[in-house]
Amino acid sequence: MSSEATPISETNISERIYQLSNLAATDAPLRFGEGDAKRVSDIGSGLDGDFDYDYEGQEEDEEEEIVEMSEAELIAMLDGERDPLSVCQQLFVKSYEDKLDAAADLKYLSKSQIQELYNEGYFTMDWDASLVAATRVEIMDLINTQQIKLEPAGHQPGTVDSTSDDENVESSGAFCASFDSRARGDSISFLKVDESPVHDTENLSQMIALYKNIQRDLKNVINLKHESAEYQLALYPGRGTHYEKHRDALPDDGSEWDQRRVTIICYLNSEWKEADGGHLRIYKPPMTGGDQVEIEPQAGRVIVFLSGAIDHEVMPSYAERLALTAWCQ
Ligand SMILES: O=C(O)CCC(=O)C(=O)O
Ligand SMILES: [Fe+2]
């Protein structure tokens, strides 16, 4: 189905984007690719019933048109209207360049990293590999002792994401589809970093502090609504497991929706070598040339990107591959 052929009204799409965005705020990233057709009209509830009353003659004009559109089509349509990076650049506070010049508000990130995030939609950095390697040992121990319970991300909904909203799980065909094991081969656990003593471990808590530091700096230059973030641990077991091309959120200019705005991922693979694969492939936004960049998932490598602007894909991984992601809203 071609997105151009789909007539859709402004209000219609904004409501539907709102509902999709709520999905994105759980673990329902906006995946797209072959065979990923979803009914936008299936998502959520209420909207289609809003016009069910029968005042003679009046409702005809107001009858909402039900439009079928996959997430891929929705994103393609939005991208066609405006480059997703230029939309997400609106997330930056108006005075962000002044703040960079003052540099006083940045404690952990550099001015050039913030500028890269603005201009390219992402930047990479490296954390102390020995801290990350020690954290991996702690995490594997927590997994082996069942203190962290990983569940296949491509599993049936309702059993996977403790942070997810049951209403979404039940009402949304799209949500179900995002748990398609063909799309992703990892097992995941959402970490309640602020609540659980389980994660009160020396190295892991030091690493969480690093994420929080980044978030604190980002908050000075980007409109972020929350102090907290969602933390997801993801383990790919090897055997060529991957995560198909997707976007973590819709392009978001910071208006009103509960979107993931910034994705921060750190890799924890101390023994990683080229033949292990599992690179993160980044698709640069069209306005920066649209090239592909591959990020090696080696211990300490960190990527920070604008969730609504960067398509990405986990390439087949032939060794266990561990990553800790934080999504800031
Ligand atoms: O682990 C990675 O490199 C990316 C994972 C990812 O894209 C996701 O969990 O949404
Ligand atoms: Fe992602």
C-alpha cells in the first residue's frame, strides 16, 4: 500500500500518532520492514466510537474515516513532510547554543557532543571498559541467580514488559506485532533502577550513575519531561539473532506526546571481536546524507541518539551480546 494513496485528515492522524506514541513509551518501538503491516486504526480505543451517535444527518460529515496504515507508512508519510531530524531538533531548548557557549551547564558532555546530537542526530563515546566489564560480570550473575529475569522480547505480550500498560497490550494489534520473534531475537528485562535493591551493586550502580549524568546534561539543552528513564537490559544469545530496522519513537518536536526522546545505549561485551557481528547499524537522517554507519558493540562503547530521528538495526550477532539501554522522555 502506498502512503500517498491514503487520504487522512490532520486530526485523525494526530490522534492516531498520539496513540502510537503511547505504545512507543512502552516497549513497542516503531519497527518497520517487510511484512510489518499494522492497522493504525486498530490501535487504542474510543476514537472510532466517538462518532457513533445518530443525530439525523449531522453525523454524516463527521464520520471518521478509518484508515489503514502501517507504522512504516506512517513514518514514511511524516518523513516525507519533514526530515525527522529537523523535527527532533525542535526538542532542543531555544537557548541551547547560548548554553553551549556558556558551557557552564554541561558537566559530563562536551559542547561538540551536544552539537553532534543536534546536527547529526547521534554521537558516540566510550566509557571505562574495565568498569563496564566488571558490570557485565555482575549482571550475568544477577541473571544466573534469577535476580534479573530475562524474557524473550519476541514473546507473547503480557509476559514480557513489566513497565507496559495492560490496556495497550490487550487492545493493540500493533503492540502484539512488536513482540514478533522474527523482528528481534533478544531477551530483555526492564530494570527498576530507582526501586530495587537487586541493582544495588557496585559497578552496575556506577554505570547507572553515568546514564543519569548524561541525562542531567541533556536536560539543560533538550526539553525532557522526566528525571527518570526506562532502563532495558537486552541479551542476544548469538546464533545470528538480530533486531530488524526500526525507530524507537515517532519524530517529535516536543509538543505534547509522551514520546521517547533520547536513546542511550552502552554495550557490555568485553571479549567482542569483529567476527561476532552484532553491530548496530545507524541510518543517518536524509538531511545529513542518509549514509549507514556501523557501531561496534564492544565494552564501553556508548551511543546517544534522538529516538524519533534515527532508524537503526541490530545486525546478526554470533556471540552473546549484552546492552543496557536508557530511554529518556
Ligand atoms: O542493542 C542495540 O544496539 C539496539 C537495541 C534497540 O534498538 C532497541 O532495543 O530498541
Ligand atoms: Fe531501538
